[in-house]
Amino acid sequence: MKKIGIHEIAKLAQVSIGTVDRALHNREGISAKTRQRVLAIARDIDYKPNLAARALSRSEPIARIGVCIPREIQFFYDQVRQGIVAETRSHEHFGIDLISRPIDRLGTGECEKVEELLAMDIQGLILTPGNPLKMSPVIDAAEKKGIRVICVTTDAPESRRSSVVCVNPQINGRIAGELLGRFLAPRSRVAIVTGTLKTEDHLQKVHGFSEAFPRMCKAGEVVEVLEGHDDEDETFVKCSRLLERRTKLAGIYVSTANCLPVCRAVAVKGLAGKIKVITTDLFRQMVPYFEKGTIAASIYQRPYIQGRRSVRLIVEHIFNEKPIPAHYFLNPGIVLLSNLQLFREVQLREPSHGSELL
């Protein structure tokens, strides 16, 4: 069947193509009566605009995507940002505009920043809901306005968001628990260092690890869960005190990218290689700790791909009317000393400038 376009609408309404264009896009220059007649015909024939063609023929953006992700932890979120920018550039012929309102740290000031974005005529929103309880009403309001919301790296599961792009946090935690359980002797005592249990990603990783570790390490026990709030100084102090209290600690799982202060605390106490440390993600500053044996393994969450995929879901929905899946889970990788050099974060010799738009 031939696709019905604005030429057919113009013939049926007995007006010019320019008049149809003004009516469909709510521009001035036509009477209210003519506008209503054109819109009624468009509805009757189930007209669907060719957004890609509009993008090629216009200089202004026709789709705006709001982005609200943290600046810190820089090592992790810079990779997410680079993925968002790279994917947007690959679709620049569609006329996509990114509008960023970053927050300093996960869960701080996110409601206010998202409210700003919602007032800026955006069609899609990518965000990391650090406090899903507070963010859910804001997300619901966005979806009610027709703005498709994609949560990236962590979820707001009670909200009406369109999708989440991440590594399944339960599986992430289980993999770390299985690895550490295989590394350690029976009856070993371990601790978890996370960001905040208010954040869905952090909470589910703790649950997953706590479930898997005792199964893989006979009579093994998680003795403490520390919340470092992804702050280097706070995490270093808390981890140092942990190592003083728990002199028989055999392992630590760091469930966020904030592993450097944990590694420093372990090194300062002279425990590098003696305590098995499982970390999360990868960046160049971690390499010496792998080489010295401080980090035994890391669970890689593919942050760059998370950023790219979150944009692609919105673009394919807006321009191709492709349904958005409720979840888009990426398969995590396991980083060991033997495959360390194969990951893009290690191969990048110079800091990337791909995120300057954000």
C-alpha cells in the first residue's frame, strides 16, 4: 500500500503543501478553521509523519533528548557519557539535540535537574535515578506527557519508566559472590563496600552477592556492608577502620566503581594480595592494582555500551516506532590480569573528548 503523505492531505483539504505543513507542526500563518480541517483529515487517514525525511530537510533539531547522569564517579560515568554522545552523532542526520543537566553525585539534586529538562520540550530522557523513591513521581509525570524515560546503569522499578539499560545487578552481585567464594577457603569472612542502599543497583548487587557467596564458600559469611556514598575520602576512612576491626577479613567486594580508596586502604595496611578484592568496572588507574595482585578480578558493566544503547532505544522508538523493551540487560564481563589489556578503557591511551557535548 502506498504511504500517504502531506501531498495527499493537501489534495483532500484543497490547500497548499505549505498550509498542511503549518497545520501539522502548529505554526502560524493559517486560520484556526483550516488548521482543524487539515488535522481532521490527517487523523482520518491515519497519517504518520516521516520524521527522518523531516530531519534531512530542516536545519533545526526535531528530537530533543534530555540527559541527567552524575559527574562522579568520573571514571565510570565519563564512559557512559562518551557512549551517549557517540550514538547521538551516529544518528545526527535525524536531527537529534542532546540537552544535559548533570548532577555532581548519584542521588544529589536529580529531581530538580530532571524538572528543568521536562520544561524544555524533550521527547526522551536518559537518567540514573540514585534515589528511585523520590524520582518515581517525576518519571511518572514525564511518561504521562509522552516523554520516554530510559534509566541507565540503575533502575526505578516502581516507576512507569519505559526501560532500564544496565547489567542485571542481581547477576552482577552473584558473579562477584561466586568468584570470591571460589577464591577463598571455607569459613572465610568478607565485607561489601557499596555506594548507598537507597540506589536500586547497589542494593540488588548486595543481595546477589550475599546470596551467592555462602553457597560457593562453605560456612562463609558477609560480616559487614559499608556505604561509602561513592565518596573517595569517606570510603577510605570507613575501609581503613573496617580493616582495623576485622583483622581476619579474607575478602572485599566493591560493588561500584569507587574501588581506588578501598585498594589504597588495603595497601596501606600491608594487606595487598592477602585480602582478595573483587571490584566493579575498569579504568586505567586500576591497572597497577591488578598488576600488584590487590585486585583479583572485576565485574565489567560495559558503561560505554550502556550509554549508546540508551540513546538507540529512544531514537528507534521516535523515528521507527520500534517498541521499547521494559529491560535491556547487558552481559557482564569478568576482568582478570590475563585479559586486562583487551578492554577499551585500558586501550585508550589518551582521555577521550567524546563527551564534550555533555
